[in-house]
Amino acid sequence: MEEPMMTEAQRDELKSLCQKANVLDKSGELLTQEGAQHFIDDLKKQMSERE
């Protein structure tokens, strides 16, 4: 069974986090909701460790 693709909300959050973290924007990639959430969580963790 195919996994659902990332939502528009996830895409927007990913784009924003990539810009804040100064990393390559992954929001244009074809990610599943789970894959997108993994990137989002990882970016949030990276940013919290920098502060």
C-alpha cells in the first residue's frame, strides 16, 4: 500500500525550517508524510541544539 504524500502544511513548515536552519530546501521533494515529518523533527532538533 502506498503511503500518503506530505501535506501542504508539512511542505510549508519544511520550507520555513530549511530557511531558518540554512539548509537545502527539501519542501520541493516528493516525500511521504512520515518522511517529511522526520525531516521536520530533525531540523527542529538541530535548531534547538544550536541555541
